[in-house]
Amino acid sequence: MKKIILTLCIALVAVAGAQAQSSSKSKKNKDAEKSEMNAQEVYKQQAESWATTFELNEEGKEKFIELYMEWQNNRGNIVDKNGYEQKAGEDINFKKITAEEAEKLIADDFARQKKQAETDEEYYRKFQQYISPGHAAQMVIQQRSSAAGMSSIFRNLGRGMGGGMGMGGMMMMF
């Protein structure tokens, strides 16, 4: 009788553990989807705001929003050889890297910025199908300057706290 109860208890614990693990994986997947969904929602809101500012008709607005979201997704997918996105170098202790590591880091960062600039120039041209060159320039320049400004602000926030973005357990994502 004790063996049956013990076997049932072990089986119950195993099933509960498997469910907890499955639930944890499911939560991580949902969090990733939610994060991605939130980025897409932000892009769409930005595009709608620009479309309103530029007074686009409904057909032009739809096409512009699609193009804008494609641009933002392409910008977000540009990474350097180390896999860094906009936040290049945030986890590096710049006081301790070697000259060779610094050279590699800056070369990779320049390459990433070049890809970013090429993407922005490509979409600047594409946007002119729906908006004036002046509006396209305004939008691209504001995006580039706000991304660069936010990146440098967030990169430097945690420097006094161990050289990273940790800031006492708070991680800044953009």
C-alpha cells in the first residue's frame, strides 16, 4: 500500500513539474510575442501619425503605413557581426578591452551604421512615392536623430554603475 501511494506521489510530482515547465515555456513565448506585437503596434501608431501629418488619402495611407512598418522592421534587423542591434557595446567594459577588441568593436559598429544609413536612404526614396521629398527627409532625419540620441543616452546611463545597462536591476529596452 505504501509503495502504491509513493508511486502515485512521484507520478503526481512529475506531472506537476512537467506542467510547470510547459507553462514557463508558454509564458516566455507569449512574452516574446507580446514584445514583438508591441513593437509592431508602435510602428503602426508612428506611421498613422505621420500619415495624418502628411494628410494622405486612405489608399495612400494604407500603402504608406505598410512601407513605414517594413522600414522600421528592416532597421531593427540590422546587426553587426557580434549580433548587436542599436545598443552596440552596452555590455562591454570599455576600461578593460584590448586595442584589438576596440578596433574590432568600432569597425563592426561603423559597418552597422553604414547598413543603417543605406537602409534609410533606400526607404527615403521609396517614401517619395507617397509623400514629398521634404516630408520623406523630415521623417528619416527625425528617426535617425532620435534613434542615435536615445541610443547614446541609454548607453551612458549605467556607466557609473559597473559599466552596463543594469541600473540596479532595471533594464532599458528600446
